[in-house]
Amino acid sequence: MGSSKSSLAILLCLILAVFSNVVLEAEARAFFVFGDSLVDNGNNNYLATSARADQPPYGIDYPTHRPTGRFSNGFNIPDLISQAIGEESTLPYLSPYLTGERLLVGANFASAGVGILNDTGVQFVNIIRIALQMQYFEQYQQRVSDIIGPEETERLVNSALTLITLGGNDFVNNYYLVPFSARSRQFSLPDYVVYLISEYRKVLTRLYELGLRRILVTGTGPLGCVPAELAQRSANGNCAPDLQRAASLFNPQLQNMLDSLNSEIGSNVFIGANIRQTNIDFISDPGRYGFVTSKVACCGQGPYNGLGLCTQLSNLCPNRDIYAFWDAFHPSERANRLIVRQILTGSTDYMSPMNLSTIMALDAASNV
Ligand SMILES: *[C@@H]1O[C@H](CO)[C@@H](O)[C@H](O)[C@H]1NC(C)=O
Ligand SMILES: *[C@@H]1O[C@H](CO)[C@@H](O)[C@H](O)[C@H]1NC(C)=O
């Protein structure tokens, strides 16, 4: 008995030793980001658009304490994922610094204001709609190919991790932007959601065709609970029912669509992140996560600091770590950390079919 226990212990040590070598030797993994302001690292700084975060106090808690174009007081979700996989942050695709070796880390194609549909965010005029983000990704592959050749490029893309965040703007900045919007006259909400999902499916299929094999797809979160919606369409500070309904229709259909794509492909290419749980825990129960509020934005003005933009003239909270929302729409860095922790280690209630730590371990093992 004793000796079988100790040989088991030795075996476990061996397994751990092998496993840690695998992790150490695993190649640097490229990271690609597509989507909207939740994940834009600063592409819109280079565009003539009103959807931008390049003025203080944006970036107040970033290492440089300066605005970068991220819609956060500090790091955003892609930064924290890069840190978790041991990489430097990806640069915005439009950045002039994205050249040479830096290209091999990956790139961020996201642009604040965009949605699944081309007519989402028209008021922001000059933004990189999703079809153009994907064209830029093709252009990126050509540029990388010029450096490391087509075969290595294919390997880099096939083994990369990707994050895409879309959908919120198709409600907030399209269907519900104005009363009697064109889309709301064209579609009932349930029909609009079906249409969005069918268009999103084409986008995701295209990402697969372009060679990406591990793609995190985020849900919309509780759209009706953000300070902007509390300020504009809520009674008594309850989450706005129309946008909550939108999220509760969209998220389950998104997960079903991902499941169906995976079974068609025969592999878990698409990973749903925070989709099943429409209610994000730190919004329903902010106190438990060390926030004083999930209703009032740190930076803004009007009820819940939810009206207009976050600018140097806005109210600004002294301690950003105790606010779930940095501005009227976007989580604080500390809330982003909670979201990314969920992505890394969350149970299947949050991550479907599995979390990022599991994916990293699987991929490291299959790259031996
Ligand atoms: C959106 O625009 C792109 C590029 O202009 C086009 O290829 C695509 O078909 C459009 N999508 C829809 C749903 O109209
Ligand atoms: C998620 O990750 C943790 C390890 O950090 C693991 O223990 C857990 O079982 C994972 N959950 C799922 C559902 O994969």
C-alpha cells in the first residue's frame, strides 16, 4: 500500500514535470481581436469619428496614465487576456508601430461603435465595420507572410487565440437608438435577433475560413443595466426591460449558433464566453465583489453619471476600483479583471464548452 502510494506520487511528479515543460516550451501564441469598443485598443484614434477614447480621463490608471483609445480607466479585456497568456498587448491594426516582429504577437482590429450589421453605428461615420476588420486581417496575413513566409504564417494563424465582441451596438446604437428606428419598424425584436444571429454566423464562418481555430465569442452582458440605460430608459434604477429582453433573446441563440458551428466543423473552434449567464455577478451583487455600486458610472454626468460622454468636465470618482462601470457603457479595469478571470477559470455556466485555462492546457499538450 505504502509503496504504491509513493510510486503514485513519483508518477504525479513526472507528469507535472512533463506538463510544465510543455507549457514552457509552447510557442508564443498570437492573439487577434475583432469587435467593438469593449475590445478596441485604439484603432479609432486614427479615424475621423466621434466614437473615441483619446482624451483624459480615459487611461488615468493605465501604466502611462494617459489616454490610449481604450474605453477604460486602465487595461481592457484584451490587455488582460494578453497578460494571462504571457504576451504583450496587441497593437491596434492602424498603429504605425505595428511593423516587423511586433506583427507576430498578433493585432487588434476592433473599432468602437461597430456591430454585426453594416448600418449599426452609422452616426459614428468613419469606423472599421466588421467586414473591413476581416479584410484588414487578410492584409495582415500578407504582411506577415512577407516576413516569415506563407507556411509559418498559416501556422501562426492556425495556432492563434482570437477574441470577438459584437452585438451590443446592434441594439443600443441601432434598433433602440431612436424611437421608431428603421430596424425596429422592419423587425419585431425576436425577428431582429434571429436576423442578427444569422448575419453573425456568416462573420464567424469567415473567421474560420481565414484560418482561425480558437475563437472566444462574448455574450452581450445585461445591456439594460449599464448606467447609460439606467439614465435614459429605466424606472427607479431597475435595469431597462427592453434591452434586458434583447440580451435574453440574443445570448441563448448565440450559444446555440456556436454549438451548431462547432458540430458542423467537428471541433471546438468557438468558445462562448459569459453567454449563458446573462446576469453578470458583479452587476447583480456589486458588494460581494468589492464595488460600492454597479449603477453609477465613475466618469460622466446626469443621473447615474449615465448621460453624454466621459470628458475632463465630467464627474470623476476618486477610486476607480470600487466602481463596476468606468463610463456610461464600459466596465472599469477592475471589472474587466473579473470578466477575464471568469474567461480563464469559469465553470461551464460561464464558459461553453470550456474555459481558457482548459483550452491552453489542451493546445499545449497537442503541440508537443
Ligand atoms: C456589409 O458590407 C460589406 C462590405 O461592404 C458587404 O460585403 C456585406 O455584404 C454587407 N453586409 C450586409 C448584410 O449587407
Ligand atoms: C476551468 O478552469 C479550472 C482551472 O483553472 C478548472 O479547475 C475547471 O475545472 C475548469 N472548468 C471547466 C468547466 O472547464
